[in-house]
Amino acid sequence: MILRVLGARGPYPAKGEATSGYLLETKSGNILIDCGSGVLAKLLEYTTFDDISFIICSHLHADHTSDLGVLRYYFASRGKEIDLFIPSEPQEEYNLIRKGVYRVKNIEENMQIEMGSVKLSFFEGQHPYKSFAIRIEEDGKIFVFSGDTGYKEDFINFCTGADLLLLNSAYTDEEVEKIEESKRYHMSPRQAAAIAKKAGAKLLVLTHLKPECDEKRHLESAKEVFENTVLATQKRIIEF
Ligand SMILES: [Zn+2]
């Protein structure tokens, strides 16, 4: 599989950079994972909208979905439809997205589904909106994306053996300590690295980076726990 980072910022973009969006090339075609602000323009640097096999959005926060509203115009003007995996809540956001061209499939906890050559499974995170981590397996290779979630001990099992582990780390290590545990909706670099280490991942990619993020510090902090870590900088391409 090949992962192309289209955007890794959150909850708003940085200059010239999109919010959450990733293109995963598989034998069954390109899977678009998250479709945040500015993602579509970045996607066109690699492929066309017609070459997206299906779309998965981890949750319905706008920094992960806002370009879906625009992509609709493209498909509608061509009389086309496309499969879209999303959580079914919150209701208001769900109703806005599901109309029109999207053949919506609701993501449920512990759901497993095969789409061509890939096997998808999902894990519910800790976030104000229902948010799911996504595990994609093909030919023994494993990709896991956390979506938005705070640190959860039982998430480690879901990440086991990942060749590429893409984890959100919107918080700094200092920030996360100031928030009570039940209200931690993202991870810090050290927390993400701890998951990578315990899950036996091969490579950790940190994402959901705030535009204000001190990237050097963020990366160093994670590397102290798990050496094989990189940041999801725009245009990063990883084959695994
Ligand atoms: Zn979110």
C-alpha cells in the first residue's frame, strides 16, 4: 500500500496546507480517508476524483469532512455516486452529508467489512463526536489510522502489528496533563509513541498537527519513546 498525506492540520489549516485527508493506494484502488478543508485540491496533484474507489471519514467534525460538500458537486454533475463510510451521528451533520451522491454506510463499533482486496475494521475512540479508528489490511500489510481520540489502553490491541500507524497528536505532552482523563479528546506525542511501542508498530506517523505546533519538539518527544517516528508533513508519501 502507499499512503499519501494530503493534509494533516487540525482543527484549521495552515498556510498552503489542508486539514485531515489521506490517500491510501491499494490493489482495489485509492481510498480517500477523511476529506477536510483543502483536501480535494491536494488530491488532484496525484489522481482524479473518478479514481477514488470509496471514502471513509473517521468522524463528522468539519476539519475531517468539509470538502465532502464540494466533492458532491463533482459527482452530481456527472450523475455518479460513491460509497462513503461515516458514523451516523451527530444527526444534524449526518443529515447534511448523506444527501445526494453519497451511498452512506454507517460505521459501527467492531464492524468488519471487506471491500475488494482490503479488509476494514473500526474502533470507537474517545472524542466529543463519535469517532472511529480505521484498520485496513491487504496481503498481510496493516495500516491503522486513529481518527480523533484520546489515549485509550484498549486501542493498543487494535493497532497490533501495524506496518504504518497514523496517530493524531494534537496535544502537547504538557497540555494533556492539564486535562482530566475523561476529557482528553486527542493524544500527545508521547502517548501516541507509547501506543506504537506497545502495539509493535513498524512506523509511527504523527498527525492532526496544530498550525502552532512546535514540530521539532513534538517529534523529539515522540522519538524518546518510539524511535521510528515521523510527522505527517504535507506531500509525505510512504510505501509499505
Ligand atoms: Zn475531531
